[in-house]
Amino acid sequence: MATFISVPLKKCEEVDLVKPLSKFITSIYAVREDQTNHIRAVEELNKLRKSALGRQLDRHERSLEILLRYYDQLCAAEPKFPFSENQLCLTFTWKDAFDKGSLFSGPAKLALANLRYEKTCVLFNIGALASQIASEQNLDNDEGLKTAAKLYQLASGAFSHIKATVLSALSQEPTADITPDTTSVLSHIMLAQAQEVVFLKATADKMKSAVIAKLANQAADLYAEACRQFQSKENLPKEISSILAAKHCVMLAYAEYHQSTLAKQKQQFGEEIARLQNAISQLKTVTSRYNEYVNVKDLSDKITRALSAAKKDNDFIYHDRVPETKDLDRIGKASLVKPTAIQMPISQKFTDLFQKMVPLAVQHSLSIYNQRKAEMVNRLIGSMREASSLCSGVLASLNLPAALEDFSGDSVPPSILEKSRSIIQQGGQQSIEGLMKNLPDMLQRNKEILDEALRMLNVEESTDCELRAKFGQRWNRTPSGELYKPLRTDGMNFNSLLDNTQKSDSLLPERYAIHSPMIALLCKSEAELRAAIPSAHPAKTLQGSEVVSDLRTQLDHLDEMKKERERIESGIRSAQFDMTATFLSALAQDGTISEEALSTRQLESTYGGYSQEVQKSLQTQQELLTNVQTLHQKFSGMKQTSTESMQREEVMMKLASAYDSYMEISTSLREGTKFYADLTVVLLKFQNNCSDIVFARKTEQDDLMKEIQLTLAQEPSAPSIPPATTNQASASTPSRPTPAPRTVYSQNKPTPPPRPPPPSIPLAAKSAPPSSTSQPQASSTPAASPGTDQTSSTTSVGTPGLTSQAQGPPYQTYQGYPGFFPMPMGWSPFPYGQYNMPYLPYQSQGQVGYPAASPPQPQNQPNYP
């Protein structure tokens, strides 16, 4: 009775994992070595999928091991790649395992861009293949029984896990084979079969009858539960219900049989007979209803012999009363099987291909940490640069340090010459004008990339809306508007960023235009500078004054402060700390990452000292500038003021201010160029993401359109138009004689059978004298009324003694539409069938020959032959 149920495998379509996963790795990992290692791991994963799903698997544990390794690898890769419709879009298509399809379409299938859907279907195949391998085991040896029991429990655990997770894992209704109801039935079937295998092992090990009876009764209970759940499942094969019902009866019979053995051991011979009778009753049910699925002849013979022996002994020796079935004690139950829990890894040979990749949660936390770090670095450096700019502006307004160097009245101060050399080394006006010219082009390039990405999203979304309005509920996929929300949010952020940078860029040409003449002057030689700066009376009397000495000391302190700021800025930029290990440790310990607390603590530890130095530098600058302004007031009061000296001082102030503006504009332009170059890379990635998801959506759209077309093709067409009703001629109205309708041949009608040979008329019939009743009566014979047998109204024509039959061959002829009056048959060179010729009675009765009444017309137009 070794009839075990196995589950068919689901089939899938091929998916290329290498291209999208490699693109994601390239966009995330900047180090070339890391990219190479991870891409190699992706290629191994793709090979593993082809081995597990791309070929026919043998019913062997090696094939099951490949499926287990692939499932474990999917579980390991899931937290490390953003598998979703709007990020890393991979569409997995699987067919229903039990649906065989129809004449016009294949099996039902479902395509989802969801890795959990792939995991669910792979887990289904694990349970299905485990059931197939278990059904192939040799149950006559101990090793086969152990393997079968283990595999059936694994299959039960796989289906049970799908039942608990499928609805939360998928975004829409799954195919019928992986619904919770179906997988619950399959899980119960596998568990019942595992219990049966344990029963068979206990029987083979010759355990006590009490234990074996409990194991069999538990198996019967599990089969009964599986059969009860199966009743409402129309997608599963119908014969499974019969097998489950038969197994339930057989296990009850086994339980009763072994319990009868226990009763015999206790010398309760009446109970022994009652239980054997119950077992026979269960087997009769199997034989009468399910004999084609389960063969119980050997078991039935065995129990029948035992019952006969028990009755014989009880009748002649013991005379024990046979109790009623209701009076028997219930047989106990012993469950030794349970579904195997699905916990990663379920393969003993699993090795994570992406072990060195950090999970997405860690990547996300690292991204936020880097944003926090960039904000802190920019804030510290920005505050120092803003203070330095303020300091330079104050000194330029005071004409310092040029005022302390200009005692001759006609030479160029050394500070002005140094600034001139610095501008010339940086490229002068040509450099800054070239950067300013390139900046709008880079901005426009970024805008075009962003606009093209958003245009693709808009076109696909409008197409999706049109098809959704056209097909209604048939268009059962995620709306593009909901799917593109994260991408549109990123697009809005990019647009806002470009608008802000464009506003900032527009200020640079205006500022450059203001200082352009003085910048051009600084780009000239020393002689040209000396000629361009107005001369004034010398002020050598102030050269050795105490005010000048103190003022120079304060300016030296400001120079030292600026150098110290350069050191602090360099330290801030170079400070690095890898938070990967910290986030990984937190994820492994707590299951979640408290990113804000961990990041704040680490940033405070890394940049806390630099923040204090920046604050100290700002306070020092404020004190030094206050002292400089006080001393400059004294210095200005001591100087001899004249028109020439004021003009000279004004020019040098403009030159100092032009130099500061040049340096700030040049720095801003270089940073802006770098910003646009980096933004171009980011926007290209954004455009690629949009292109990938749009392509995936179009592929999904084509597949869904094919499914809808197949569904529409299977639906019934428009109803046929009923034939038009015609007025029938009154049957009671006499009509003139109508010849038999001639045969109408259609072009597509098959070739008719050959015409029979002419009849041979006996000599007696030829010599018989004609009688008065055999003369033609065509002119005086009335039309046959409805209901009158037409054969009774026939008259002999020509030869006496022969009954006139219908004209024409013995196959169906065209009867004509209502009101049709066929013409009589024309002349034929063959004498058979002509007028006044005898007809042999080889044709069927009821067809009247000419001249006779026409047959009654049908109510509806008959079919053409």
C-alpha cells in the first residue's frame, strides 16, 4: 500500500542577475578591488540560479542541496541589495505548479519585481522536490525510512512557512498553488505521510503493538484533517482526495488491527474480534470506493485470516462477548513528527557569496552618517572662511598692510606686489573668465539630464494611466504614480538644488564686473602698477613710530591666525572614521541600528576638538580686529592728509579689495565646477535608475498585455443570431404534386458513394398483366395530409407489382427552405431514376417519390448537408 503523494515543481522564466546587480555594485563601491570581488560573487549567484531552476532536477538529494543553497543565498543577499520595483528592479516570473493551461493559453503565471516572491517559489520547489525524493525511497530498509521521514517533515515545514509568510511577502494575490489554503493542505499531507513512514519504521522494528496502534491512529487523524481541508480546493488534482480518504481508512484499519493484537495479549478475545471487524469494515470501504488508488488486498487477507482464527477460538474455547463498536475504548495517539522549521541556513554546505558586502541597513546608516559629517565639516570650515573673509574686508577698508609699507609715496607696496604675483600665477582674468564661461554649460547639461529622466517617468506613467482606464480591474499592477514617488522626490530635490546654485552663480559675474578693472591692473607688471597708482608726499616720519610698530604686530598676529586656520581646515578635512564596524556590531547585537545616537557620539569624538579650536580662533580674530581698528585711528590721525595721498590710498584699497574678490570668486568657481561635475555623475545614476525601472515597467506591461489578450480570447464571443421565423404553409391546404427535391452539391461536400447498378426485373413481373390499381393516379391523388404515412400514399408507376420509391441516391439531400419549390430531375442518359421506371426498395421509408405530396416542411431551416 505504498502510495505516497508528491508535489510537482514550479517552473520559472530565466532572469539575468548579473547586469542589474553589477550596476548597483559599481554605483555603491568606489574601490576597484571591491567592485571586482562583488561582481564575481554576482556571477556565481547567477550560475547557482541556473543550476537550481534552469534545468530539470533529478530526484536526488544532490539536487535538493542546490535548491537549499540557492534559497540560503537569496536570504543572505536580500539585506544587501535594494530589491524593489523603484530601485533594483528584477522581475521574477513563475508558473502555477498545478495549472496545466488550456487550448488557447498556458499555465497561470505571475510576474513580480519582488525578491521575497522568488524566495517563496524556491521554497515551494524545495518542499516539492523533497516530497518527490521521499516518494522514491526504498521503504524496505531502515535508511530509506529515515530519509523519507526527514524529507517529508522538511516538505511540511517549507509549505507551512509559505502559508505563514506569503501574504505579507507579496504585494498582490499569489497564484493558487502558493496561497495559504493550498500550502496548508500540502503541509498537512506531507506531515501525515511522515507519520505514516514512522509507523512503517515502527512496524519494521517490531515495536509493541500499543505503540504501533497509536502511531497509526495519529497518521489516520492527520490524513483526515488533510482530507477535510482538501474538500474546497479546486486547483489540486481530484485523485488526491480519494488517496487521502483511502489512507485514512487504511491507517484506521492498521490501528484497529494492532489494537486487536494488544487485546489478544490481554486475553480480551471479544474486543479482539470487534476491532478486527472494524478493520475489515474500513478495508471494505477502501475496496469499494478507492481500489484504483490503493491496493489493500494483502492487508485485507491478513486481517480476514486473523478474524477467522479469533472467531473460531472464541466460539469453541473462550465464548467471550463481542462488544459493540461504541463500547470500545478509543485508541491513543502518538505524534513523532513535526514540520521542520525554516531557519537560515537550511543547507549544511552554505557559504555566503556576499559576506564582505555590508547590509542595506548599514549602507543607509553610513549614508546618513556621511551627510551628518559633511554638514559638520562644512559648518566648521564655513565659519572660519566667513571670518577670514570679514577680516580681509576690514583690512582692505583700512588699506592695511599697504598703508604701513607706503612711506616713499611713489613705489608699489610689497603687499600689493605679492597680490599681483599671486593673481598672475593663478591665471589672471583668463582663468576666471574661462571658469565663468563653462559654469552655465555644466548647469545646462545637468538640467538636461534631469529633465530627460523625469520625461521618461512622465511618459511611462501616462501610458500606465491610459491602459488602467482602458482595462480597469484587469490592469492589476502597482500604479506608476505610487511607484515613482521616491524618484520624483529625488527629482524635486535635484531641481531645487540646481535652482539654488543657479541663483548663487548669477551673483559671481556681477561681483566680478565690479572689481574687473582693478583685477586687470593687478595682472600687469610692476612698472605698469607704479604708473597706475597716484604718487603722494612721503611719510617717512611715521616709519619708526610706536603706533606703526604696534599695528604691524597686530597684523602679524592676524597672519598667524590665518595660517592656523589653514591647519585646522586641513585637519578637519582629513579626519576620517569608518562607522561600518560600529553599525554592523549594533545590527548583529540589537537587530536594529540607532544611527542618530551612534553618529552623534562619533562626530563629537572626532570633531569636538576642532570645534573648540574654531571657536577660539573666532574670538581671537574679534580681539585682534578691535585692536587694529583702534591703532589705525591713531595712525590716521598722525598721517598728513592731502588730495594725492587720499587718491593713492583709495587706489590701493581698491586693489586689495579686488584681490580678495578675485580669490573668493576663483575659489567659488572652482568649487562650483567640481560640484557640477560630481552632480553630473549623480544625475546620470539617477537617469539610469529611471531608465531601468521604465524598461522593467514596459516589459511588465507587455507581459500583462499578453495575459489580458489571452484572457479576452478565451471569453465567449458575441451571441449567435437566432434564425428568422418563416410562415409555414398550411398543412391542410391541398397542393399539386411536387417532385422529389433534387440533390444540391456544395463545393466542400465530400464525394458521394457510387450509384448502385440498375435493378434486374424478374420475368414474372414483366409478364403479369397490369391491374387497375397499378395505373398512375397522379392527377386525382390528393396531397397527403400531415400525420399520414407517406408510404401508404405511394402508387406504382410503370411496372406492376413494384412499389414506387423516392427518387435519388441513398444519402441526405437538400430539403429546401420554406417555400422552396424544386424543379423535377432532368433527363439523364442512365435509365435508372427516370420517370415510369421501377424503383427498388433499397432506400429508407418515409421519402416519397414523384408524383406525390411534398413532405411536411420543417419549422426551422435545416442544416446543409
